[in-house]
Amino acid sequence: MGGGTSKNTAESVEAKNVVESFKIVLRRCTGLAKTDSNGLTDCYIVGRFYDQKKEKFLKQTFKSSVKEKTLDPEFNEVRSYF
């Protein structure tokens, strides 16, 4: 009888780990390397999603806006996925 309870608990926990939606918050970067001739850089963030079950990256990506001529960009952007 105890074994059946453990099995049901494991199935319930597994079902709770399903993600229906999430958000990514892009805040800021600090101390980036100088890459432009003016000693600054034009910064942006590119991200890729990874499927742990399939052990591979997905085709879907996201990109932030470009912050020009800075080594400490403030993005403060939110991406929501459903």
C-alpha cells in the first residue's frame, strides 16, 4: 500500500514541473570590454532556449534592444513566453 502512495506522489511532482509560461528580465551589464574605436561598445543581448529533455538548443531566440556607446548598458526589458 505504501508503494502505491509513493508512485502517485512521484507522478504528481512530475506533473507540477510542467512550465506553461515564463518571463525573462534583462536588467543590465557592467564593465564590458571596449570594442569600438571610441573606447565604448554598442551592446545587445541574444539568448537561446535549451530543451533539457531533448538535450539540444531550440530554434527560438530572443534579442534585446541595442544600447549604443556604453560599457555599462541598462536594458530593463521583459520578455514573456506562453
